Amino acid sequence: MSDLADAKALFSRLLDAEPAYDDAYYVGFPVGDMQIGLDPHGKQRGMTGATPFWKVEDIEGAIAALVEAGATIVEAAHDVGGGGLVAILADADGNMIGLLT
């Protein structure tokens, strides 16, 4: 995304909500049991479009299971602060799959 302010305004309108988390590197909107996140540096990290993130208990185990099923690691699990971990994988067609703890 090239303009975080514009994207934030668009998603605020679309979701009829203000972000619960708003920082220069991530903006998050809680929607039911999901979180819609805007990452202004996503393209630099290999994210080519919207990336769904699934919350998992064991991120390394989930990564291993997805790789065994044919996914490739785009971004290995890493700490994003507060003890949270994220990872990004791609399926055989290049669709992004996010994992978070």
C-alpha cells in the first residue's frame, strides 16, 4: 500500500469503525473474531495483496504442517512486539497465508 492514511480512511468507511490499533507500521480493525490489518510495508515483504492471518497456538507447528502440504515460507516467524509472532507463507498459486500467535 502506498498511502496508509488513504487506506485507513477507506477501511474505516468500509468497516464503519475506527482502528483499534493505529501506528505507522500497522493499523488494525477488529471485526468480530477477525482483525483486518493494514501493513504499509507489506509489498516490501512479499505481500502481493490482501493476506488473511489465522491465529494459531503453535506457529512453528503450523508452518511445518503447511510446508508439508506444499506451502513455501515467504517470511519466517518473527516477533512483532508484545510476545506476538507472525509468519507469511504462500500456497502453490502464490496466494499469501498469514499466521499469528
